[in-house]
Amino acid sequence: MTLETEVQSLRQVPMFREVDPARLKLLAFTSERVHFADGQRFFDRGDAADAAYLILEGEAAVTLEGPQGPIRLALLGANALVGEMGILADQPRSATVTAVVPTTALRIDRRVFLELLSQFPQIAIAVMRELAHRLELTNQQLAQMRTG
Amino acid sequence: MSGGAQAAGRTDGGAAQRAGGAQSAARGRTAGREIADPRAGNDPEAADASGGLDRSLFRYIWRHSKRDQILICCVVLASLPLYFASLDLPRRIVNEAIQGHAFEKGNTTAKFLVLRLQMPDWFGHDVSLFDGFDVDRFELLFGLSSMFLLLVLINGAFKYWINVAKGALGERMLRRLRFQLFSLIMRFSPDALRQTKASEVATIIRDEVEPIGGFIGDAYILPAFLGTQAATAMTFILLQNVWLGLLAAGVVGVQFVVIPRLRRELLRLGRQRQLASRRLAGRVGEVVDGIAAVHSNGAEAWERAEIGHRLGGLFDLRLRIYRRKFMVKFLNNLLAQMTPFLFYCIGGYFALKGQLSIGQLVAVIAAYRDLPPPLKELIDWDQQRLDVQVKYEQVLQQFLPERLIGLDAPGRDDSLCGRLAAEGVGVQEPHGPVLAGVSLSLDLPARVAIVSDGGPAASTFARVLARRAVPTSGRITIEDRDLAEWSGAALTRRIAFAGVDPILFPGSLRDNILYGLNRRPPDSAVVDAKALAEAHRTGNPVEPFPADWTDYAQAGVADAGALDALILDWLARIGMGEEVYRFGLLGQVDPDRHPDLAARLIEARIAFRERLAAEGHAHLVEPFDPTRYNRQATVAENLLFGVPTTTALTGRALVEHPVVRLVLDRSGLADDLVTMGERIAATMLEIFRGLPSGHPLFEQFSFLAADELPEYEAILARRTATEASAERHGGGALNRIRRRWIGLGRYGSADATRLIALPLAYIEPRHRLGLIDDAFRDRVVAARGELRAALDAAGMGGVDFYDPDQVCAAAPLRDNLLFGRINQSVADAVETVTATGTALVQEMRLAPAITRVGLDHQVGPEGRFLSSGQRAVVSLVRALIRRPDLLVLDGALSPMGENRARTVLGLLLERFGHENSLVVVLPNDRVSDRFELVLRAAGTQIHGPERPAASRAAPGGGEASPGETRAGAGVAAPAAAVSGRAGDETGPEPARVEQDVKA
């Protein structure tokens, strides 16, 4: 697997869909590819948010510690981006992410990511668009809950 | 000639011995006469320096080198008859052999080599030693010519010996002078130090005395040699023809009178230039020392302008010097050329008139040819003399006796225990009294706090106790004996002082900590006799160096190993053990110095691997295997399979190394690497375009620096164009020319080298450009062996190769333990491996040995590689390791940070007070109750001692004391403000008093 395949994966992420391939390549190049063994943690809830992860292969579970053991919130597969909200908001991790099978992910360092955002408005706009989109979805869900 | 040289060598050696003997005898006399210090007997410098430098340069030279000067002068005189003979021979060759005057009266033969001892008439007749050979005309010609050649050779041999002897003499005197100046610097008084700029003094010792040394060799000999030479030539001319001689003498006289006058102005300018350039050096030194302040104040432009102005001044001076100098030269040359003109003219006239033979004329002209160079050199010598004398006087100005403190006189060496009393101690600074009439007494050993009132008094009193400052009035006594009666050497051994600004020297941690123990000159068992004789002759120290000067007895240990353990114990107690351990992990293990550790590292290396495997983490580290490509290492590392020890094999320089390049070309790797480089360059150009240069991402990630992008773009363009063209038109020679003609075919080996440089740092799993396949890996592993063989064959060394059974001395200890590369693409690999390694080190008890390696850590210039807290610890341990009778701390703990300072103070209080005393300057009363005795500074007074009652430690007592100190602060504040501005090494600064122990 090379940089090219990682760029392909990044393109699948809605946030990066519109971004110039050369910039995605820079993003991929400045990121690290890391392997997680089955059951190895990406990060724990409460950790400092130092990186976002793009899952290239494998699956990871998002969990919260409940009174009767962990509660699984979601299962993330290939091309899923996780932890990006934490690095943007500079807040501790809100949940724990664990690999459930041997997993390969692209580790996007927070500092590098913010550097790219400040350098290339195109990426910043893409991120803003995605965040606005998410906000709109949340608003819609909220409205549905109120009416429903 | 060789015989002459040998004889000269013998004479020289004999002279050396004689001079050495005389020197030591003289030393004994001087020592006996001038000072009673027994140490002066084996320290000739002390004897010399006590008298200072002579006011006159010539007296200085004569005092220290008369023996050599006279010897050389004698040799010069001995060479003169032969020189005269070599002048006379041309006349004989022309007159007797060529023109045949010797055969005039029908003789077919003439006598050759008649040796006759000429005697004064009243003594009788000449004594004939040898009647000579009978030779014909040709034989006479060849005989005389051969003799001429022989004389030339002998004269050359004389000149050679004289020059070497002169050079050695000058260099010896220079060595003596430099050493003497350096010794005098050590004796600079505090006042002198305040006015001295380090870089200016360094310039004096290095540059300014250099011409003096050059001149010393010539000081007496050159005028003797050249003067007699010129006089010989002149006498010769006079003997041939009085008129021609007088003519030459007249021109010479003019040269001697006029030229020096013109040169006087030159000297004045030269002096100005010397001062200006010395100030320039001082100024540059100041700027470099204070570069941080320059940057933070944005004063770069101002500093640049200032230096530019100085350089302009220097240029101006030099230009004026040149103008005058070359004018003088022109005049000199003119005068020198005038004489031959007159000789041809007038000498020719005499010859035509028959009053002068042609042979005489030729000889006169030949002799005259030899006259101007000595004369010119004599005039030069005279100028140099004036110049150097001025320089010497200027150097002397810096080392006047009033700027020096006295030599250390022998004195008491009693333990500093018992009743210590201050009797009316006062310290006067230029701006007013700092201490006035301080009288107190206390019993040592004790733990004493001096609580500052914010003024400089507490600090100054601490310095007086530590003998860092000498009271201007009153005295300090121990058991009623004045501290001044102790010898300086004893006091520096018995008292240790640590201030707020630790002074560290470049070297290892150990070197710095042991600095205070470097006081026992080793027994000179093995001595280089020649070096020793030279040292004697030049008044330099005769103690062996480099050697182990450590005084183990003073530290109370038997050997270096025990001393290391002691240092490590102190460091651990103070809390720097962990840091030194980390230095050790990054340090290098020299198998020769640490054979035990080296062996255990190999053992640990194997255990490490096994342990990782047992924990299921074997995949986290890819070990170095001579037969396999290490995927986690760079291409260059895989190629070298070792750690480069020269810069020629480090980084990109590798590709330019001829042996490496040869192996790359031979193995075909060069082509692979060019292709890889091309792809890397293309990718970098693609993804980093648009980032501003200097962006942090470049430095962190790119294979190319920002300013290299255009260059590589051009290389790629050239390569593409060349390839396309080659494809279209074929690669024939004609086409290469055609391409060059249209400016295309310039992609060449230089470009290829630039491309090969890129993939050297490439690691496939990290960079993921998909450039490396198994075939490439195999080729690299194959080339690895070839490269090693080639480098070994070249015999250049430069690589410390990895060997599973050996310690790689050039690699950090940590890498030797790991002996592989951590797989960075596994999450948390570094943490896991580090944890395993730490556990292993604990288990194998390697930590002490590793920490010991940490003592080799280099502290950098002024200790800049250490944090200020670490510097303070080094300075403190340096004081502790000496086991002083009295340890005085003034702000030494404050850089360590509050917690560590509290721990260290506790440690010191626990260790001191039984046999040794501790005196600490405290900024306030917060911890003073932990001491036995408390002194209080108030204005220019020190009150006390008082015993802090246990009740005083209560919060109430603690609150009362700041009020007290504040009352005193009002008095001392102005003095403090002024002394702070003085900013000198010895003067007290408020900052030092500020915070010693914040706890």
C-alpha cells in the first residue's frame, strides 16, 4: 500500500472530497501509517486529542465506559475518519476507540493538520463546509425530535 | 655541506643542553634571591613573573636568550671569511683563468690552492702551509669554478643553520612571552579584570605578540649578520677602488638617513591600526557574547552599522599606510638602482682609462649586487624594531604590575575550625562602602545562614568569608590567626564557593565536576626528555600534560572508579541521577574504556531480543542483520550498515564519496537510486509546491529544502528533455553534440549525484512512495559487503560497522542495546519497547554503568548544552567533591528550582556542621530556622550570630522577620542599585542575593 492508495482513501472522506489531490497527497505524506493489533486502543476517553485517524483497513469500535462495561456507540470501517472533532476543538477525547480486528490507520497529527488548514484555505473551506453540513444534520435531527 | 649541517646540528644540541643547565641554575638563583617560596624553585614562571616583564624589549630578549644570541652571532662571524672568499673568487676566475694573467710570463702552469698563513710583518714571514698544485689554464678555470661552487654550498649551509637556529630562538621566546602573559592574566586584580575584555586579551596573546616573536630571532643576529655582510661587501668594493667604494657608501648613507625618517609616520599609523583592530576584536567578542540581547532588542542594524564604521576606519588607516609605504619603497628602489648606473658609468670610465681591471669592475658590480639586499633588510629591521618595540610597550600596558595581585606566598595550612572572628571588617567599593566595621564571632564547624536585607552586604560578607573578596579594612581570624596568614593554595583547597553563575568549561560533566581536584601534578614517570628540556628553556611548566591531575586523596577515594561512584552518589542525592542516566543512554561506549560495560551490552542486546519475543513484541524491532535489508532504516544506513564517523560519509555527502560512488556505479545501484531520486523529487515538487519557504513542514517532512525546489525542478526538466530527445534521435555521439548545441544535453553526472542524494534518507514504511522492491533490497545488501571491502581496502576508515557481537562505538548506547530499528508503523511501538528496555536495564543492573557513561556527556561552551539548573548542580557537586572545610553558597541553589533547592539544602544541612562548615546566603527568613546560627545583614552591617529558637520557626516568628529585613533594605538600597550597575565578576549584585532558597 502506498501513498496513492491513502490518497484514494482520503478522497472517500466527505470532508476532503473537494480538496486538490496534490494537497491530499501532502496530507497523506505528512501523516503516519500505523497498525493496531486486535483490541489495541487508538485512544481513551479523556486523553488529549493529538491526532485524527483515517481507517485504511480493518474496523474500530467507538465505546463509552458504562456501569455494566463498555457501551459500543459505533463501529467504524475503512475510510472512516475518527477523532477529527477533538483536534479541531482542542478538547479531550469524548470516547474510547479500539481496534476490533487488526487495523491499519493513517494518523493525522494535530499540529500538522492545523498547519495545513492555515496554509491552504481550500482545505479549511472544505472542513468548514463539512462541519456546517453536520450542524445542519444535527439541527434537522433536533427538529425531528421536537416535532416527533 | 652535509658535514656542515651535521656539525651545526651537534652544536645546536650541545647548546641546548648547556643552555638548559644554565637556565636551571639561573632559576635557582632567581628563586633564592627574589622570593622564599619553595614552589618558585620548580616554577620558573613564578620567578620571572614576580619581576614582571622588562620595560625594554631588548633587555627582555637579552635576559632570556643571550646565550643563543651570542652563539648564533659567533657562527655568523665564522661564516664571513668564506663569504668574503666567495666574493673574491669571481675576480680570480676572470683575471687569472679566463684572461690568463696567471700565465702571463710564459708560464704554462700556475699554482692552485696555495695555502699561506699571512702574518704581520713584525712576526716574520708568511708561513706556507701548502704550495699548491701545478695546473694549466683549463684546470685552473675548472678548479677555481669548483671552489666557487663549494663556497656557495658552504655559505648555503651556514645560512640554513643560522635561519633554523634563529627561528627556534624566536619561537622559544614567543612561547615564553605568551606563557608569561597568560600567567600574568591569572594574577589580574579584580579591578583589572573589570576593565579587561576577554577577546582583547586573547588577541594580545595570540596575534599581537606574534610579530614580536618573529622579531626576537632577528633582534641581535640580523643586524650583526647583515651589518657585517654589508660591511664586508663595502670593504671589498673599497679595496678594489676607493672612489667606487665612496660612491656606494654615499648612496647607502642617504638610504639610511632618509628612509627611516619617512617611515616614522608609518609607525604611528601602524600603532593606531593595532589599537583599532584590537578594539574591533573586543567589540566582535562583546556582540557574540551578548548576541541574545542584540536579537531581543532588534539592534542588529545598529550593530552592523557600528562594525561597518570600525571596518571603514581600519580601511582608511590601511590605505594611508599603503600610500606611504609604497612611496618609500619607490624611493628605496630608485636609490638602489642609481648606484649600478653610476658604477657602469664611472667604473667603466676607470676601466677604459686602465685604472681598474675588467675583473675588478665585474667583481665590484657583483659585490654591489649583494649590497642592497642586506641594506634593505637592515632598514626593514630598523623599522621592525621600532614597530615591535611599540607593540611590546602596548602589550606591557595591559600587564603593568599595579594591575596584578601578588604571588601566592607560603603560609599556614591549618584546618578552618575553631573560633572565627570578624574584626572591624569593611569592604569599600568604588561607589561607597558595602560593609563597614563588621565585628562578630562564631564557632566553626557550624551551619550558618546569612539573611540578606536585599542589599549587597550579605553577599559581600559571604565572599569575604570565602576569600573571593579581600576586606579593605579589618580582618577575619580563625583562632586569633589572620586568615591572610594562610597560603592562597591552602585556602582555595579548604574553602569552596558556589555563586549564582556557575562557570563551566567545555568538556564532559566529569571534567567539570573534577575541575577543583585538578591540583596534584602527576609524578612524571614517563617524560619526553626533549619536550621537558624545551619547557625548561622557555620557562614553561614542566609538569606532564595531558595526564591525570586528580587529587583522589582530597576527595577521600582511592581511584577513578570510586570517584565516579562518589560523583554519581552526589548527583543522585541532588536529584540529577535520572538526567545523567539519560545522557548515558545517548552517550557513546568506548569498548576500550568500558570493556565490562561493552561485554554486558552484548549480553543485554541478546536478552532484549529474547524478552521482546517472550512478550510477543518481536515484530516491534527489526534487528540489524548483516544479511538482510532493514526495512525500518534508511537506504543510506542499509548501504553503510554502520555509523559514519566522518562528515564525508554523513548525510548527502555520502554520494560524493569516491569509494561509495564507485561501489554504487559498479553494483548498478546508482541507476536505481537516480530513478528513485527522480520520483521523490517529482513527488516533493508536486506536494510541497505552494508552501512558503521556511515553513516548518518543509523541515520536518520534505526531502528537499524549500530553496532546493527550483533546482530540482530544473534537473528534472533537463532529464526529461534529454531522455525524450534521446528517444527521438537515438543516443549517438552526433546527437549528444546536437543536443548540447541547442542547450538541452546538460543533464549530467552532477545532476545524477543530486538525484541520488535524495533516496538516501528514504524509509519505505514511513514515506510510502512505493519505490523499493525485493530486488533492490537484495542489491543493497550485496553492495553493503562490497562497500565495506572497498572502504577497508581504501584504508580511510570513517565507518563503525554494525556487528552483532561487537559494540558499535560511534552509535549511542541506547542503539547498541536495541541493535535494530523500532517499527514505527506499529502503534505505541516506541513506548512498549522503551518499557521493556527499562525493565531489562533494571534487571541486569546496568543503570550505574550507563549513568557512568553519562558523565562523559559534553556540557558545551560555557555549559550551554545543560539547563541552568543542571549547571548549578554541576557547580555545587564540584564544590562538594573537594570536601572543603568551609562551603559558602551565594545564590548557588536558586537556579535549581524550588523543590530541588529544598531537597539539596536539606542534604547539605545533614552533611555539614560536624567536621565542615556551611555558610548560605538566604534572601529571607523562611528557612533560616533550619540553620544553627543566623547572621543578619542590615545596611553595611552584619548582626548576629543568633541561634534560631524552635519557637522562631513558628509562623509568628517568620512574619516578624521580613519587617526587620525591610527596615534594613532602606539603607542599603542605593548601594545595591549602584553595585548592580557595575556588573562585574567580583562585585556583589542584588540578583545574587535575591533568591537562594525559595522554599
